[in-house]
Amino acid sequence: MKRSEMLAIRLREVFLEGTWIANTNFKAQLSSISWEDATKKIGDLNTIADLTFHINYYLQGILEAFANSRLAIQDKYSFDTPPINSAEDWDDLVQQFLKNAKIFVATIGVLEDEALQKPFFDERYGTLERNIEGVIEHSYYHLGQISLIKKLLSQ
């Protein structure tokens, strides 16, 4: 199996259908939460909506970079969640996230392994493979936060 296919499997696990590492995934967590709970603030924690937007911001930005060979996303905008004032707003964010996750998984899965060792748009960011691994690790980190926030909300 190609390395890119293995990375795609790991991405699919964290985003769409896996249970091996965290016993859950983003799709399962996000599909079972109301918009009110997704936007509920607990102390100084990010909301579930903020975390969803945050991960989607990076997925969408990297996909756009693949399309136009230019990485334009900036960390300082990654929590600029638009207002979520209804179930429709929340569903739109979740559906956009799931769509981007599916496209991201498919995009990574067909890369040639040699491409994984090339710079991630700029040599200072390291290789494409290192950055994909970073997306996986970053996503599991925030998936854990979402899981914990959901438990706090149910108390």
C-alpha cells in the first residue's frame, strides 16, 4: 500500500468513520449535537462550533492551496467562526466540514509517494507528509476537546 493511501485511511478515521484511536470521529461527534450546544460557551474553552470551524479552516485552506499552488491561510484567522444563530447555520458548517474532509481524504489518497517528500508549498514548512501528519495529530487533539466539551455539556 502506498504511503499516501495509508495517510488517507488515517484521515478518514479521524474525520469520517474511524474508531481505532479515539473510539469516535468528527462525523459521529458533530452529528449528535444541537446548534445550541455547539455554540454554548463553557468557561474559557472554545465552543464546539469554534473547533469545527477551526479544523475546517485548515482543510479548506490546504485544499485551496492544492488547487492554486499557493498557501494563503493564516493561523490568526482560524478561529474567526461566523455567527451560528440557528440549526441551519450549524448544519451548514457541519456539512461544509464533512464535504471538505471527504475531498481532503480523496486528494491525499491519490498522491504519489514521491510528492509527499516535496516541500509543503514553502520549504520552511517542511514536507507535505509532515504537514499531513500534522493535520491528523491536530485533528485528534481537537476531537478530544470536542468529546470532553460534550461530556461537560451533558452534566
